[in-house]
Amino acid sequence: MAAQGYVVDGQDNDSYAFRDESQAVKAGRVPRIQQSVAPDLSGAARPGPRRCPRCGALLTKFEEPLTAREVQVLELLAEGLPNKAIATRLGISDQTVKFHVSSISGKLGAANRTDAVRRAVRRGLITL
């Protein structure tokens, strides 16, 4: 059974009021919610689906969208460029390219560079 309510710790919770509220839940009635708590609960239980801001693809709860720079690096990876060439083309360091490749792989769940490109193409993030 899912949680139907909660008691805020540290407040003067009357044991009789708590008992009444817990009995209301057991009977299928919705207990009273303090007005100061109610705004915090709006929409918190069921957020809508997240979409990639770049392409609009649905994201699972574990996926993060790629940044604009990560997409640039990914496109250059798809061209088969090594880190040094990507760094030169984007005006960043080799180490920064390595960081982006690692971040891309993590976000896409890829095992390596080739897998990252394959997954990105499959998701419509880049085209070949």
C-alpha cells in the first residue's frame, strides 16, 4: 500500500489527532493536510514525463539530456575524429574533450566512443 500521508516531526502532534487521522486513512478517507504543507505536495508525487530540450525525445528517469557542447563533441566523434582534433576544432583542451566523452558515454549508457555514437544516432540526437 502506498503512503497516504505523513506526520511532521517536531510539531505538537496530539496523539488523539494522530489516531483519528490514521483511522481516517484506514477507512479510505483522506486526512486533513496542513495548509502550510499542501503547496509542497502539489505535483510532487507524479511529475510529468521529461523531454530532451534539444530534440524532444522522452527521457527515462535516469537519463540526462546532453548539453549543446556535448552534442558538438558527439557530432565530431561521429566523424571519427580523435580527441586532439576535436579539441583543436572546438578550441578546448584534450582533457576537456576527454571529460565530455566520458560524460556523453555516462548519459547514454555507452561502453565506448563507437557505442556512444551508435546510441545517439538511434535516439535521433545526431545524424550521420
